[in-house]
Amino acid sequence: MGCSSEDLIRWLPLALGEHYSSTNLIIDGMPIYAHPKPLLEISALTKPSRKIALLHIPVMDICFSFAEELTINDRELLMNRFDLYTRRGGG
């Protein structure tokens, strides 16, 4: 993803909706949010930024792990919401 750790932390409450409170977030090996029985775990690793001319774009590798309690439909809805909320575009 083209985002910084600060961006990701700021986006998560709205991007995850009702699942935000039951999510673990680990960035660069450090736990940011810890829930005793998470339904979702997000692991993010900061990568070198991409440079296009004078523009520097932060980059993160992000991995999602779901608890067995979440159905395939729940997972798809959650990822669609996350994708829609975090999608950035230009004109």
C-alpha cells in the first residue's frame, strides 16, 4: 500500500468499522493494538518509499489474517470496505 504507518493508524477506525475494536495491529514487529481474541490481525512492514520525480510515496506491505469465526462473506465485506475507504485517486 502507498501509505505511512501514521496513515494506516488514522484510517483504520473508519476502514474497519465494527471490526476495529477486535483487531490486532502490528507495525514493523511492534504491537500497536492488541485484542485478547482478535477477529482480524493486520501486520504491516515499512518498505523504502517510491520516488517519482520529486514525489516520495511511502510504502507498506500489509498482511491480513482472519479468525475462523469470520465467514468468507464477512471477510469479503471487511476487505471491500477497507479497500474502498483506503483507495486514493487523482484526477
